[in-house]
Amino acid sequence: ENKEEYLQLRLRHRMLDSIKPQLENLLTGIYEVIPADLLSVFDYQELDLLLCGVPDISVQDWKENTEYMGLYRKQGAAHKVIKWFWTAVEAMSHEERIRLLQYATGCSRLPAQGFKALQSTDGRYRKFNIQSIFKSDSVVPRAHTCFNKLDLPLYDSQRELDAYLSVVINMENITGFSIE
């Protein structure tokens, strides 16, 4: 009956309570360098960008290391929706590309070797994937961050794709998944 509460408490224990002394020492050290009130204005994504910098994302490298699945497989990069996708990515600001990368892969940075060295959660190299889905399944692109996979609906126009892609990269939580 209380499975959700149990899971929340178990997660809290594993991620916070079991390492409380170490976490407190880490935060004390950080706050000695940067006062807590200055850090509190940033969310975790902004802080990540501030601490780690903005990664260089080559759209050409991204294209070359992308696999197409479903109805996109046969035509690959020549499929009209895929062409619209890459047009949208090329038109994005650097920050928007980072947010898309984070949404689709769960990470805002690339390995030093670029997209060819993306890894899945099991540690294996796994290229970025774009899977076709019908709009009846979802009108917004869906991410499978463990597999570097983006489910991209079969849109009817560039404008429609741009609108829904904008929704996912401008969400507050752009990790591609939730606990619920």
C-alpha cells in the first residue's frame, strides 16, 4: 500500500542520508569558496553549465553519428521529418542544442571523442538514435536517456516540429524522464 513512500524513502537514504557526513563536508568546502546565498539563485542545470562550461556541439558530428529507426530507417537523413529536425537543430542557439542533448541523453556534455563515443547506462557505446513514432502515441518528442534515443513523431510540417521541439527543450526539467 505504501510502495511509493517506501521507494521515495529508500531513494532518499541511498542518495542522501547514507552519505550525509561526506555531503555536509563537501558543501562546507564549497560554501567557503562560494557563499550559499550566491549559489541559491541557480538551478542544477544552470550550475552545471557554470561549473563545467558549455560543450562544443558539432551538428555535423551529431548527424554522422546518428542511427535512424522505424519509418526513418529506410530513408535515413533524406526523410523529410529528419531533414526538418536537422534544420531545427542547426537553427538553435548553442544553449538550446545543449538542452536538447541533455533531454535526449541525460547529459549536457559529450565525451572528448564526440558523438561517436556516446555511451548508454550499461557502459556500451551507443550512437544517438531517432525513432519514428505516430502522433497518436505522443505529439512531443520523447527521450529514452538510457539509450541515447529520441522518439520523434511523424510531423506534417517544419513549423509543427519546431513548435514541439521548442516545448521539450524549454521545459524546467529536461532530463527526459520523471519518477512518476
